[in-house]
Amino acid sequence: EAKGLKLPQNILIISYPHSFYKIIEFSDASIRNTSTDGDSISVKESLYLNKMTLCTNVVSRPEGVIEYAKGDLLNILRSLNFKEFKENKSIKKEFDASLDKLIDLYR
């Protein structure tokens, strides 16, 4: 606003500490548009919440991710039908099983 920029209503700038998990909960989809990446928890959180999850194919991704080549995000977004996206409950089961293993490890 200070620079006179006008943002579309679907863009929200959060300038204070916040829960990214909560952001994903209220979103229709998540995009991890990175050129290098590790095993991102935000991707797993998105899948756990049964959100459409799009990621660059720069590293291997969990089952359920829609992968695309770096630089091809607009093409993949144009080809997707968000209304027909169906929840994949097996992703949540897989996440729950790995979470149980992690909790056992820390016990």
C-alpha cells in the first residue's frame, strides 16, 4: 500500500508470525514452486489436509503430489480442473502411519 501497489483480493499479506498449517487449511490448493528442495513438511501437511498439492519435479515427491517441470506452472494450472479434484484418503492414512512411527521414535 505504501508503494501504491494494488493487490488482487485473493492475495493476503501476513506480516506477523502465523501458523502455515492454518493457511493451508483455508486454501483450495498449495504450490511448492521451488528450484531446489528437500523433504518439505508443508507438502505433507497439504496432502494430509487433502488439498490439491502441486510441486516442481526437482526432487522425488510423495504420492498424491501433482508434479510439473520448473517453469511450467502456468501450463499445469490451465490444465487442471479444480472442481473435479477428489480427496485421496489413502494419503492421510499414509501420513498417520508415518506420524505414529515418528512419535514412537521420540518416545
